[in-house]
Amino acid sequence: MATTHDLHSTKSLYRTADDAMAAPAEKLAYVALLEPDAIAVVDTDESSPSYGTVIGRWDAPPQETPDEFHHYGWNTCSSALGGEHAGHDDMDRRYLLVPGVRSSRIYVLDTGPDPRNPHLVRTIEPEEVTSATGYSRPHTIHCGPDGVFVSGLGSGSGDGNDGPAGIFTMDHSDFSITGAWEADHGSQSMAYDFWWHQDAKVLVSSEWAPPRLYEDGLVPEALVGRQYGHRLHFFDMETRKHIQEVDLGDENQMVLELRPSHDPRQTFGFAGVVIDVTDLSGSVFTWYRDGTEWKAQKTISIPAVPMAAEDLPPLLAGFGAVPPVITDIGLSLDDQYLYVACWGTGEIRQYDVSDPMHPRLNSIVEVGGIVHHTDHSSGKPWGGGPQMIEISRDGHRVYSTNSLYSTWDRQFYPEGIPGAMLKIDVDPDGGAMTLDPKFHVEFPARAHQVRLEGGDCSTDTFCFV
């Protein structure tokens, strides 16, 4: 049986999704903590006496500006097996690249010598990021075939609001910044997530907002005024030029997480939309290629839940309802199940997307949320709602944490969000979800992104079938 250290070698790079699904299960989860900023290491081995507890931690150095860790990731993933580095002995899913979305600083942590205790090997200061790329507010790390891709949510100016946001790249071995990725932005100006269809050589990106509309919290006037992102953008990966915009409609505010098909031959994927300002619903769009044109269609809609104003946080009192607030989605490696986190109402919904144009609701787990404040199945209260989602490679486990963003947390959950993590067991025969009552991890800080040892469903893309 593979040891914990073995899983950090090139054995955790997989040619196909089937190979990844058949690999040994994760024994560790890495969790980003906020206020104070840290990376916690959680034991996910059900046979371990420390199962469901924090067994390691790295703390960021104190900074004048908090880092606020969000969507960090690995230096190398399975897509590298099809890149120019394929076959190189130095390929190793070993380093975690951790960006601070507030500070514009990036930390490089080595998990190789002791996976339970990552240690800092390099700090990339904000001046280096902005001078080399023209971007700031690094948010999402995805490792690609020939390097590391990073989304910058702001421009290179002090406030980050005066130019296009975008994507920059880093070397996966020495972590040097190699510059802005786009050769032509086209109509794209805001950034958030991005992914690609490798066989089609097309990258797709989404939009959140410029820093002035998220750093100090959600701006209701801007939301009603439809000033947040509502488009998908498609780029040619060889020329790095913008080739098409797909507008989802300006009522569909905040197009965030993207989950493309894991099968490299396919050209569909899913985009989560936080809120429709006409009725406060949340939605998921399926994008697809039709001949030479990219299109998108709303395939999932989740309604808001009416509530009395006195039972709502001040931000929502004037609306008289709780929106689902879709903050994350996750797609299983076999492209069968899509998981949707409804942070406002306190649900994780599972849809069968075997037919990606006609998703079918298959299972729901309720926990936390503004509507019911549903307790965890352990009997412990759950602050906030399920926010980030991470799915195990075999699809049998789903992990979730409960913090969105410091200023937004305080608007939606003014009573506070104690850091916590849960695990859902997924029945391999039919997909029914059940909360694991033995897995309720409590942290001394709020918890955000989860990364799994050996890779997971939102870090890997595959070059082979």
C-alpha cells in the first residue's frame, strides 16, 4: 500500500480520470484558514485514531495587510503529463502555492519532507507580482500542462480598479513569475475562475468584480445596478487571444466557479452564478461548443426562500428572502455528479449531470444556513453555511467548509462564523449523500479552500482518455 509520502510523488499524477479514481484514498486534507491566515492539515484517514482532527499547521508571518488565503493549489498536476515537462523526473505534486487575495503576496510551501507539517520555502512579495504581471489580488491557482496559472482579480495599481484583471503564469519548478498570460483581452476586464479544454486548446474564464465591489463587502446598490460580472470569456490557448464572449444576462450577477468536463475529448462545463437580481435565485449554466461557436444555457435554477425581515441580516432585510448564494460547485471525476453549495440557505445539492444539458436533482444535505441554522449531524451547531466544496478522486467523499470572504461573512452572518469543516459520504450505488457524524473539524479561525493529498476533483485536468 502507498505511504503518505508516496502520494506526494509523481505517482499522484494520473494519465486519465479513471487512473485517478482508482488511486489510494486521500489521508490528509489541507485547509486555508483566515483571520489569522494559516494552512491547517486535517487527518482524513478513517482508520486513524486522529481522524477528523487537525494534526498539523503552518502559520503565515504577521503582516500589516492580512493575506486572506483563498483558492490555493499545487505546483504540478496531472495535466503536466501532456505538457513539455512530460517524463521529467522533477515533476512532483509537492508544493502548495498559497496566494493572499488582499496582500497580493504568494507563499510557496513544501509538503515533501513532512506532509503533515508544510514549511515555507519562498515568499513572492506583492511588488514582484504586480511589476511582472500588471495584476494584483492573486486568487486562484491552477496547474497547467507547462506551468502554473494564477488569476489576478485586480490591476497593478494601488487600488486595483483602473485596468483589466486577468491571468498570469509561474514556472512550476522554480516558482518564478513569467508574466501576464493574455496577449489580447478582447472584451474581458473582470476576472475570477478559469479552466480549459485541452484537446480543443481553449481556455474559459469567469467574472466576479473589481476590488472596489468586493473588498469592503457586497455593495447592494452595485448588485441591483447589475455592475458585477455576468459573462464567460473564451481564449485560444495557443495564441492567448480572446475569441468569444458569452453574456449570461446582466441579471445573472457574479459568474464564479467553473467546472469543465474531465474527459479531455468533451467540450462542456458548468458555471455557477451567485444570484439573479430579478428573483434572488441562484443558477448553474452549462456551456458547450456548437460547431465553431461557444454557447451557454441555464440548466439549474434554485429559488430564494421567503423570510420575515426581522429574521434576516440587515443586508437582506429589505429583500424579504434568503437567496441560495451559490458560492461553489464541484464536478466528480467521472463527470456524473455536480455538487452545488448554497451558502445562504444552508444546502449542498447533488445533481446527476450524466446529461449535462438536463441535470437531475439527486440528493440534498442541509447544514447551517440563514433559513434553518441546521445543526451538523454530530449535534454540534454549524455557523454560516456550506461554502467551499472538494470531492475525493473516487467520488465517495465530499468535504466542505463555511467561510466565503471576511467582509461578506460579516454581512451575511453577523453573528459570526466559527471555522468548521464537514465530510459527506456518497453512496457509490445511486449517489445518496449522508453527513459523517464523526467528522466535524473545528478550527480557531474561519475555514475556506480545501485541497486533498494526491489531488482532487477541482485541481486536476487530464490529457488522455
